[in-house]
Amino acid sequence: MKHPTFRKRWLTAAIAVATCNASATAYAQSTEQNTQSDTQSPNALPTLQVTGERMSNALMPTEGYTASNSLSATKTDTPLMETAQSVSVVTREQIEDQGAQSVQQALRYTPGVNTGLRNGFGNRYDFISMRGFGGVGSLDNVYLDGLKMASDVGGYNSLQIDPYFLERVDVFKGPTSVLYGQSYPGGLVGLTSKRPLFTPRHEIQLETGNHSERTARFDFSGPVGESRQVAYRLVGLASGSDSQFDHVENERYTIAPSLTFLPTDKTSLTVMAYLQHEPNSGYYGWTPAEGTVRDHNGQRIDNDFFDGEPGFNGFERYQRLIGYQLKHQINDTWQAQQNFRFTSSDIDYDQIYSSGYVGGSNQLNRRVASADESLHSYKVDNQLQGEFTTGTLEHTLLAGLDYQYQRNSGSWQFGAATPLDAFNPQYGNTQVVYGTPTNFINKVEQTGVYLQDQINLGQWRFNLSGRQDWADTSTVYTNLGQASESDSKKFTSRASLLYAFDNGISPYVSYSESFEPASATRTDTSGNTLDPSEASQYEMGIKYQPPGSNDQYTAAIYNLEQENVSEAISGTTFYEAIGKVRSRGLELSAKLHPTEQLSLIASYTYTDMEYVETNDETEGSTPYGIPRHMASAWGKYEFAGGALNGLGIGAGVRYNDSTWGNDTHTFEVDNYTLVDAMLEYDLGMLSSDLHGMNLRVNANNLLDKEYVSSCSSTTICHFGAERKVTATLSYKW
């Protein structure tokens, strides 16, 4: 039997809420997907023709914590339980219940993912490590609506999406190049934007919290006109706060309009924009290991210490993203899709930061960095998908051609600043001495063609994929008369096998590859660009979803190796290839619902990572910042009936094992355990006049534990986030 998601998924995978009979069924689908909406049109009853296939679509709102389908691993709407590679999904409801204020925070309860790598209230970037790869210094593993987010690995101009504008976050673990081109081997994070709905939906949120947080949000959506061939969505946010760190503020203004058009019953077009201005974008500093992980002259640095200079440190960013998703059903077998996005981003950056102690004193050496960068990129992904049979084999064939171009230009300037006492800072008398500025142009261009065949034979699921990439990178230092470039091409593949038992158990095995061209800014001592790194992974696992249940259980073991790994040569601006790194691990996860009122999430991660081939003393060592064990659990209980009707409570615990503070293992960073909590109440239970109003209080790091999240050297360590409490009042109608 053909899997139910195989037939006519073209419209459900589009941004539009559309169906084969366009207006009526589209409206019904959106109505069914938004059962929590406080009002429904009386016209909904005659059009309740929605199937389970449409309600489980990988792009539409998901009720609860459990998603059934995903696009991230295959670019087709495929059930998670029949995807032969690890994929985790964080739904909209989980994001809100856990009070996540960044994508990085939204992934704290996801197996195989480490988000505890950077400063507590630093919301400038999302540093996400998967299976030991990525994290600090790696911002190129986030995708929005199927297209890679623009980021300049050699500079500071990387983008960030606020989680309020997202419907869900998918984490696809392991090498992903066969569908996405150059990428980090640990996996990718797929963000799905909120999309226009054909059922009216309105929401306003007001939020306050410690550190003087004040936030206002709104989310409006619905049909345009009577034909129900056009729908809109308008999502916006304005926020500001102080910070855990002295003299640091956060400020953000965002608006995201989108429109869906259904010109015919076979075509859908959704146009989306995301406009964001951040006059102040948080803290990005660090402190030395001495005074942070261990005492320095008998003292510890406060976890609110600011190593910069008030009135000087700052990061202002403008983000502008506009694109579309166009789908057309050619016939009963073939459909075509094109995803396109143009991005521009401008940043103005000034920072004074610490750089170790002056001898054995309490004075911190300080450096200064300034940057003025402007980034432009456009990316397009063309897909042709066919569904057909050959004998007893059922195929979903996907052929694609994608292209990306990115240019980041501007100037950098580095220098030195007056030292600062780490334990008794006195600001205001700082002198800054700059060196010669560097004017630069970084370019990245990549073209890829790929082919994937998902084959069903009874209860067997096969996936065979291949891709050829051509990638070019270049850097020109216009005022120095220097230039470097890298041209590379690579074929990557993937193969997997899964068997879907009738009892809901699905064992699988898979092999996948990835490659990552070296940035043109990474050259050896002779000025030559380094060779691309290459990675391959073997993964075995088992997935289980009891028939008729939303419960999901997964277990996976993997062996992931990356060759041609490079690192900076100490004291220089050059890089060198150091050999091979290997990551082996076990990941366990469970999402279950013991009762209708109780939802539980649990995960465990074991990571055994080491340099297996190097040209120095790090061979056999575990890279810094990689915990061997991580575990988390979250539960939510919603009271139904009685005096507590309308009340919901949630609590979670997160554990990160100790990590090495540098690659040479001269010191360790202690493990830590954090507790989170949530309390919400439906104010409509008090009075009908309050219908649609909800109050939620979140507390992250409830016990206010002081800890160090990670270190990367003896001079660079990061404090973890202290207790954060927010109260959110929502009104939906």
C-alpha cells in the first residue's frame, strides 16, 4: 500500500494552506489545524473533509509536543518514524511552554545537541553543536524554510531569527550534504516560519521579567476577501531588556509579513519577508579560566562582570529577508517547486574584550575589535518530484538544482585598550589604539545538482541519494593588495534501509557523507587555501510509535569521522590541517503521554569524541567543550475539571557533564544541572469576560545556579545564564 503521505502532498507542503479543491478544503484544513483557536467560522462545518494526511503536514501547526512528519531529512513530507536518520522536532507549543527566547534555547531538551557554549544572555548568535561539531565559531548550520541562512564565517555578519516567528524547529543530525551541499558534519537546524492561515487567528502578547525585560508581540492571520484564494499573516515584535552582565542591553524590533496566493487548484505561491533591527544585541565577551573556573589570587570573577567599556561596546544589526515558495502540480505524477530568498544584513560592531592577565596581577589585558560589514545573498532551490510505481516498487523521486551566492564586504580594525581590574573594574578612562584597518570582500558561490529516490517495497523503506557540488570561495583585502580563492567540487551520497513493522517498531541503518570547503580566509603559511574537509557517518537505530498513539521513542548509535580538519596556528593569522576527528555516540529520546493531561519529554546523549590523527600533542584528546554525557527531562500537566481547571504546570531538568577547557587538557570545566519551571492559567476560567486570555510564568535556571558553560582556552571562558523569570499575558481571538 502506498504510504498516505505519498499522494498529492504538493499543496500541503507549500506555505499555503491549500487543497485539491482550493478554497473550501483549504479553509477546512486550516480550521482543523488550529483547533485551539477561540473562534471558528460557522462555515467550517460543511467543509470538514480533512484527512489525517493533511493534519500531519510537516509545515502546518502541530498540537502538543509530538510531530509526525518532517521535510528536513528528505525534502519530502516523510513520517519521522520512517526516516532512516535521526531527526528531532521542537514544536511551537514546546517553544512557548519552555520560555525559549532564542533558537539556541529552544533546543535545550533535544538529544545530540549542546547549546551551552556561549554567554548566558548573549542573544546575538545561535551557537549550536550537534554530535560534537559546530558550536562556537560555527554559524553555518541553520536553515530557514529549506534555504541556508546567510552567514559570513570569516566575519561577524551572521543572522538570527526570533523563535516567536517560527512554527517549529527541526534538527537533522549527521552529514546532510547530499541534499543541502556544503555543511558541517554534525547536522543542520531547520527553521519553519509561521505561514498564512485561511482561518482567522489573532494573538497579542505582553511580557515582562527580571533584567527589566519588556516585550510586546502580535500574530494576525486569516483569509483576504471572500474567494479564499488569498491569505495573509503579519507577525511582529518589539523587545528590550538589560542583561545578566553589567552595562549591557538588548533591543530588537521585528516584523514578518507574508501572503499566500492560490491562483488555481494546482498552483500555490507564498511570499514572505522578515525585517529585523537590533540597535543593541547583547554581550559577546569572555573571561580567563583563572578567576572563572578556578581562583586567581584567591578570588573569583562575578558572573555579571563586563570586560568591555560602557558607551563603546555595541553591536547593531539590520536584517532583511524576502523570498517566495512556488509550487505547481503538473499532473498526477509530477510536481515542481522553487524556493527563493534574497537576504541583506548590515552590522556595526565595536568591542573591547579581555585577553588574559597582565603577569600575575588582577589587571586584564584588553583588545579591541571594530567591524562595519554589509552582506548580500540570494539562494534558490529548484525541485521536481514524482510519485510512481515500477512493478512492486513505489517511488518518490526527487531531482533538484540549487544555487547560492553570497557577498560580504566591509572593514575590520583591531587594536589594544587600557587594562581593567577583573575584581574591581573602573570604567571611563580607557584609551584605544587601533592598528591598520583591513578592507575586505568575501564571496561564496555554490551550485549543486541532486537526485533522491525513496522506495517502498511492502514494509521496507529504501533511500538512495547522490549529489554533485561545485563551490567557490574568495577573499580580497582591497587595501592590502592580497587575495585568495578556493575552487572545489565534491560528490556526496547517502543510502539507508528501514523496516516498518505493523507494531510500530522501525529499525534502520544508514550511511551519509558531507563536505565543507575551507573559507578563503583560511590559508596556510604559504598563502594557499586549505583543502575541503570531508565527513562520513554510519548510523543504526530503532524508532517506535505504538499504533494509534502519539508517543514516540528513538534510539540511535553512530560513528562519524571528519578528515582534513584545520585549526589556527597560535600567534598567527594562518591555519593548518591537523588530521582527523571522530565522534561516536548514543542518543535516546522519548515523547510520551501517560494520560490526556500529562506530556513528558526525555533524552540522553553519550558522545565519545577525539582527535584520532593530528600533527601535535592533541592526538587522542577530546576537543574542548564536548560533554561526554547529557540528559534532560521535561513534563507538563494540565488540570481538567475541579478547582484547578485551567491550570497547567511544567518542570524540567538539564544535565551537562564536565568538559575539557582546551584541546591539550590542562584544565576541566565542571558539570552542571539546571532546573526550569512553568506555570500557566487560562484566565477564561475566572470569567467569561476574560475568554481567550492566558497567563504564563517561566523560570529558567530556577535555582539560580552559578556555573561556567564552556571554555575554549585558558583565556576564553563563558559564564552560564543565571535565573531568568518572565511573565507572559496572551490574548487570542
